[in-house]
Amino acid sequence: AQTAPDSGAIRLARQAATAWLGFLDSGRVGESWDSAASAFRAQVTRTDWENAIIHVRGPLEPFGDRKLRQSSYTTSLPGAPPGEYVVIRYETRVNAGKKVIETVVPARDTDGVWRVSGYYVRPR
């Protein structure tokens, strides 16, 4: 169910996404896991996350300029428990001038802080 956009939530979620992407961009993948939402950390081990990111992002490195394409607030996502989420999509320049779509999904965590709960990369 979509609710009226909460601009404060979207702003806080974007800040969380930006900081979290900074960990990935600087090769601090373990720290991205450490700072992710509790539900995220419950679904994947730190080691599995590090391996997955190396597999997915490695061939695309380096990740460069990001352009915000969309951010939307929702209280439900397929396969996720009810909660507060912001789906953020960036068009990102990667190696050899190619572009990908990065989707970052911050969620309001159990302590009320926005933390990343999902991350996806696909060709543009």
C-alpha cells in the first residue's frame, strides 16, 4: 500500500543510502554490512555479502557519477515485511563509460534509524 510521500523520511533515507554507497565505493564492503538494517544482516552473513558484492560490482568497477532517477516512499515491498521503505534508483556510470541502474532500499530500522535493507545493480 502506497502512502503519501513523507519528504522527511525520503531525505533521511537518501542520506543513509549516500553514506552506505560510500562504503561500497571505497571498498569497505564489510562496513556496508555492519551499517545495514538489522533485517538485512539477519538474511545474509557478512562473508556472503562481501563475496556477493565482489562478484556483482567487481567487473563494473570503478563506480562513478550517480544521477538520482527516482525515490519513492512505501510501506510494502514484495517479499519484505510491512514497514517503512524508500526505493531509490540511480543511474550510475561504471567502467568504460557504461551505465547501470543501482537500486538502494533504505528501511526505517527497529530503532527508528534509516538503514539500507536492499541493494541491486542491473544494466541500463
